[in-house]
Amino acid sequence: MLIPRQKTPDLKLETLNHGTFDLASESSERGTVICFYRGLHCPICANYLKEFEKLVPAFAERGVTSIAISSDGKERTVDMAERVGAKELRFGYGLDLAKAREWGLYISTGRGKTSIGIEEPKLFSEPGLFLITPEQSLYYGSVQTMPFVRPHFSELVAALDFAIDRNYPARGEYTGAV
């Protein structure tokens, strides 16, 4: 389990148009939003990433970089970026599922074609949304077992405004006896 205010696992993978993404060398004033998505087969992911695409500039205005990542290969990631109409959002591909597990993501088995007629991979990770500080510690995290009911990016932007204004610390860091 990832713990707020603690270093996250390393994360390094190729992107479609921005070279290699390496969280350890990511430079931003306030951090990086990482959206792990299920893959091209997921119509809910496509709609979710369209919302993310629209708000990448809002995150950037607040000193936060953005990336969407899945275990899909390059070809399927290109297709997803096209479906999303991505112009601002970076897309990383080829997430190793062992690395997905390090990040606390749930892994699902493929069940054939989805409602949009695209075959699910044999194995893939379920969604996760994280805000990682420039020091590579966890500030915010949400992981899901299903593709439904995800955090809204607009709410994360508003939460950033609140946190910046009040110098609000990451919460959930206590690991002692209860």
C-alpha cells in the first residue's frame, strides 16, 4: 500500500510524443497527476480521458504536469489518444503489470470483446489516479476495482486550489497502531 508523504515506486516508460517519462526526473513546481487507465478496450476510460485532456492546461497553470498510462502497447495507445483527441495530454504505454501492482492497482483478466467491440487484453490494470509531489511522494491517491465512479478531474483542480492556498498537507500518513 502506498502511504502519503512517503516515496512512491519509481515509474519509467515510453510516451507517444514526449520521449521517456521518468517520474524521478519529472520537473514541475507542484507535482504530477498520473492517471492509470484500463486501456483502449474501455469506453469509460476514453470519456474519462477526454475530461482529463480538457483540464491539462488547468493543472499546468497550478504547476502540475499530467500523464495517462496503461499497459497497452504503442499501437493501442495511439488509437486511444486519437479517440480522446489528445493535444495536451501525455500518453505513456507498456506499463508492466508488476509495476502496476507496486502502485496498488488491481489487475483484471480479459473477458473477450467489450461493448465497443475491442478485445480486452489477457491481463490489465484497473484505474488509479495519483497526485505525486515533486519529491516523488504521494499526495493524493485513488484506486478502483472497477471502471465505474471515478474521481472528477475538475474536483482535483479545485482541491489543488484549496491545498495551495492553505498549504494543506497530504493526509492518511499515519501507520502506527490503531
